Amino acid sequence: MYKLATLLGAFKYEFLMQVRRPWLWITMGLIQLIILGFMFRTPGVIPMIQHLKNAPLLATTAYWTNIVNYLLPVAVAILIADRLPRDKRTHVGEILTTLPGSSAARLWGKYLGSTLATLLPILIFYSVGILVIFVQTLNAEVFLFSIATFATIILPGMLLVGAAATALPAIIWVPLFQFLFVGYWFWGNLYKPRGIPTLSNTLLTPAGGYMSRGFFGVTVFPVDQANALQGIESMLLLLGLAALIMLALHGYQKWQLHRQ
């Protein structure tokens, strides 16, 4: 019970700290404007939006989910990357080690709080798109479809991105991690294999192509074929890898503490 209270306390603190950062909203807003700019400059997009009622509703919802997940995970990683180094720089981490409570619970609270807070602007942006689809189709099923697509396509990968952005800056310089992650995202998620080895067509891509193609039959990511079983496998791999990263980070922190 005390561990749960520690986790919830850390979660609330990290969530509020992150959601109050102006750069969270500025960065997300700029990338969302870039996404909309690319959309509306693409020929045929505006007429398509005006005639959404003629398109399959589930496929339309999944496409919108894919678009939201195309670039915004990069912003999530960049905005979370400084959370642990900031604690070290301000000596907050040293103070927390003197307090009662589980260090693992505090770490998980930090990870979940900062990750879900960073997802809040994405959820708002996503919901606006879902409302546009509803206005065009007048079919309330879009709200159920949106929950399913968000939970399966976006959320597992974002949890992995949040875990990586929490853990890796503990061992490498934050700007270096941010630079490398941007390169990784384009190479490992958006690059269609053309002779250069890439992770973009494997089950380990957090962009969610396997879940989108396997569960809903469509994707904008370079996954040409996938079935529901592969979608489940990809989702479980992403969530399992996120948990392993956080367990490894906790072990690394305990090792550092024993060395001091």
C-alpha cells in the first residue's frame, strides 16, 4: 500500500511538472502545425476530408491515428529526455534517496507521470481530428473506434519511447540522445527497406504499423503485410521492452547508489 502511495505521489508530481512546461505545448503545437501543413498541401486531401462519409469509418480512424503517430513520438522523446538529468543537476534525486518509500515506485511514477503528461497535447490533437470525422460522418461509432486505435497503435509505442527517453539520458548526454533518436525514428520507423538494413518492417517498431495493419487493415508505415497475431506480438514486445528498460534503469540507479 505504501509503495502505491509513493508511485501515485511521484506520478502526480511529474505529471503536473511536465504539463505546466510551456515548451511542451509550444513544441507539440509546432509539430502538429507541420503535420497539418503536409496534410493540406497533399493533393486530394481536402476533397477527401469533405467526403469522409463515403469512406470506411474504421479505416479512416486508423489512418488518422497513423498520421498522429508519424512524427509526434519524436517530440515525446525530446521532451522527456531531460527529466532524470534535471533531478541530478538540481540534486533532487539525492534528496529523494533520503526519503522513505520505494525507489522503484518513485521511478515508475516519474516515468508514467512524465510520459502521460507529454501525451496530453497529442490526445487533444487526436481528439480534434476524431471530432472532424464525426462531424463529417455523423456516426458515433468513430469514438469507439478512436479508443481502440489509440490504445493499440499509439499507446504501446509511446510507452516504449517514454521508457527509452527516461532511461538512456541517464547514461548519455541529453542532446546526443535527442539527436540520435530523431535519426533512429526516421531510419527505424519511416524508412521503407531499399537495401539498407532497418527495423521499420519488424515487430519492434514503436510507430505501430503492425498493430494498424494487423488489426485494422491499413497503415501509412512500411508494413506491407501483417495479421492480428503479429499485431498482438508487436504490441506485447513493445510493452515488454518498455518494462525491461525501466527495470534495467532501476538496477543501474541502485548500482550507482552503492558506488557512492
